Amino acid sequence: MVGNNSALQALKVFKCLSDETRLMLVLLIAQEQELCVCEMTHALQESQPKVSRHLAQLRQCGLLSDQREGQWVYYRLAPQLPAWTYDIIQAATQGSAIQLAALTQRLTRMGDRPARLAALC
């Protein structure tokens, strides 16, 4: 067993990102800065319960933070993430460029945020 706490944290982060849905959620949020659950369910074409479950796991491992505004919950990367996590996210963004582009295209087709929220949330 490794005695270094940062190594354990790294293991936790990699375990969190080992699921494709969670990885795509983090990459999409990193790119867009902030997204609500309805935007992510539309982009990933997944059910709200599945997306919410994965978002909860990402919050628990410390990668995401959330903020409630009325009935909507917005997610963003957690503040003060260690620099190495941004390196991982950047590398994953490059390695998942095709998948991320498809998700971004779905978001773009939703229109601007006020229109998105009115239509889909």
C-alpha cells in the first residue's frame, strides 16, 4: 500500500475518470466551464438518473462542484484542483477529441443557454 496521500488521491481521480460517461462529463464541463444536468443529458443522450448518478460520483471524488439556481443545478470543475488534474483533463481532451466534438455539436444545436433552459430544462 502506498503511504503517500497524493498518490491515493491520484488513484481516486483515475478511478473516477475510468468510466466513459464520467470522463465525457468532466471533459464537457471543462470545455464549457459550466453546465446544468439537462444540457449534459441532451449532449450525452443519456437518462437524467444516469447522468445525475455519475455527477454525484464526480463530486464525491472531488473533481466537480455544483451550485443550485432555482430548480437547476450547475456543475463546474471544483475550485483549487491540483495542477496535475488539469494536465490529465487536457490530455484526455486531446485523446477524446472526436467524441468531445460530437458532444459539443449537440450542445451547439441546443442554442444559447437561455434558449436551452427554456426548451429542455
